[in-house]
Amino acid sequence: MKETPVEILMVEDSEADIKLAQVALKKAKLINNLHIVKDGHSAIQYLKRGRGFENSTRPDLILLDLNLPRLNGHEVLKAVREDPDLTSLPVVVLTTSDADKDIINSYRLHANCYITKPVELDKFMEVVQNIEHFWVKIVKLPPKD
Ligand SMILES: [Mg+2]
């Protein structure tokens, strides 16, 4: 069976975390393309192919930070779940927050899972690789049309 790349959209404003995720995903050696947007507004524009993102690739999986400029992660998640065309997209919340209200709110908005970023760099990379391994190798993602 030919493997098609898994398209991952990372919504993250921390340059350091973006770099680490890129290194981690490269090391994991699974076939994927990582797309990055750095604020909530751009995330929605990317997903809806709005201005500046007319040719964006539809992601198979979204890694979503919560504390973001312009619109926060919860607002992005809400917009995804309210759009019939996007609602089935798996969303992994990946954030520094471990506040109960953020966790509850994320699941209320139908996040597929909630992960608090480990502060240690190597642990963070390990988590990113584990996310990818689970979502790419184990999970059945919605079929592409
Ligand atoms: Mg952030």
C-alpha cells in the first residue's frame, strides 16, 4: 500500500516549540508534511482557504496551542466544530496550560485530546513523536476525498 503523507497543521506562536516539533517530526521518520500558522486568525483563514491561504492543503490532523495571538485556541476549535466541512478534523490541543478550565473547555468543544506540553525539551519532543505515532500509525483518520 502506497503511503500518502499525513498533513499536519500546527497552530503555534512559540518559535521554540515550532522548531522542536519540526525536529521531532523529522526524527520520527513518518511521512508527513508540517504546515504552520502562528495565530488563531490565520488558523481559521488557513482552514477556510481565506485571504492569503487560497491554496492551503487540508490537514489530516491539527495540533492546536491555546494561548495564541488574535484568536485563542478555544475560538479556533469552536470555529472548526461549527463548520460542517471542518468539523470531523481531529484536533489535538497541545498547550502549556494545565488549568482545569482549559481542559474542560477544550473537551466541551470536542477536542480529540488534550496534552500539556512538558517543559523539558526532550520530553516535549518525545510527546510530539508520540502524538504523531499514535495519530498516524494507530488511528484511522477520516478518509481524504
Ligand atoms: Mg502560545
